[in-house]
Amino acid sequence: MQNKILIIVIIVLSCFAVKVSVKKESVVEEEKKDVEVTLLDQETNEKSNLELENYIIGVVAAEMPASFAMEALKAQAIAARSYAVYKINTSNKDYDLVADVSNQSFITEEEMRAKWQDGFDKYYNKVKEAVLDTKGQVMVNNGSVICAFYFAMSNGYTEDSALVFGQARDYITSVDSSWDKSLKNFEVTTSLTKEEFCQKLNISCDNIVISDIQKSSTGRINSLKINNQEFKGTKLRSLLGLRSTDFTIEISDKVNITTKGYGHGVGMSQYGANEMAKLGKNYEDILNYYYKNITIQEINV
């Protein structure tokens, strides 16, 4: 009887030991795991695998002026990392991201040298510091890494995600970004000949009539009609190469289009982030202002 009890005890202890061993092994494997991004270069159609933080250095270098305040660069690093991880988690293709503005721009170290020239060491080290100081940090909403849209400069407000990308996201709603209004190139006027304007829109040029202008609560154009043909504001921006969808059109001997801000308007305003940083706000303040209902957590892919 004693022998039977002894055998049972040994078996139970052996099972327990195996469980502990497996658990320790899985932890070790997780610690060794490096997150990689598969990046598609649409110009060459080549794919490359990059370690995530090296990729983020290339994104921050491409997407935000390296002269910006450190806290703004850190906020940009986390936004870019969050967007990248969101894409990794949701991609159904043989690559995760595209290396241009259709996802988020990315430049190589060689391109950084060409961009910054004599300032390469200074700016590269600054961007790298911003990325590594926030290493592994992403924004999470309801247990999932968010699709962290961002853009250059607002018209004074950011835009609701649903109005631009057709999908409501409770972590990206319109917020005041008045800092942007005082910036250089906040308001820009572009002139086109009537022929250029009509050709780009594929409309008759006999008599240009603009009507039924529909705007969002932030002043951006949702839609309008030109010669009774309806255009979405986002489509006009694309066709005419406009800086934003907050624009006015004046017809005279030419077509003069005045825009406010720069970019699609959804998520974090990069110039607004820099202005907040100059006022003493840290990257957590900036991110929690432009994105709602988020927590900043360590990556878990």
C-alpha cells in the first residue's frame, strides 16, 4: 500500500515538474522573440524584413521633422509603432506594410543621410533616442492595438475617423487643435487655369458652377457639386492635389483654391503635437489628447 502511495506521489510531482518546465521554456522563447515587419516597396515590388524598432526609426525620420521637440518625436514613434503593429495583426497579405504614404512613409539610413546631409549624426541620434526611449510601447483600446492615424497639420480641429475613412473608431474623434492656426503655411492658395481644373475633374469648362457645399462640423468639405456633378471632399483633394479638405474655390480668370491645414485630419496633428511639446506636455499627454480611451502598454504581438 505504501509503495502504491509513493508511486502516485512521484507521478503527480513529475507532472507538476513538467508543467513548470514548459512554462519556463515558453517565457524564454517569448523573451527572445523579435517583432519583424515585412515591408513592400511598391516601386520595385521588393519585400524586406525589418526589426520593428529599426523600421520605426525610418518612419519617424520620414514622417516628422527631426527638428521637432523630443516629446513630439516620442509621440510620433508610438503612433507609428501602434499603426505598424495594427497592420501586422490585421494583414492578410504576404507583407504587413507599404513603404509610402499609402500606409506610412519609411526611409533608409542612406536616404536619411541625403535628407539631413551635415546634420545626419545630430538628427539620426535624436530620432533613434525618441524611438528607443519608447521601445515596445503601443496604444491599446479595448485590448487591441489601435489603428493610429496621424497627419501633418489641422485646420484648427481634427476630424472624425468615420467622415474620412468610412469607419467610426471611438478612440479617434474630433478634438480642438488650435495650436495649428498660428503656424506658417497654415493657409495656402493654389492657382490653376480653368482648363487644368476642368481636365483634372473631367468636367465641361463652358461655365463652372459650384453648389450644394456640405461641410462637417470641423469646417472640412464632405461633398459639393461642380456643374451638377457631385464630388466628395476627399476625392477632390486627391484629384486636385490639395493640402486638405478644408478649402474654398474662387473662380475668376483662374481657379484659386485656398486650403487650411495639411493632411486628412484624422488622429494626431504632428504640428499640434510639437506645439504641445513646446508648452511642456510630454508624449503621454499628447497621445492621450489626440487619441481617446487608450492606454500605453508594452507590445504583445
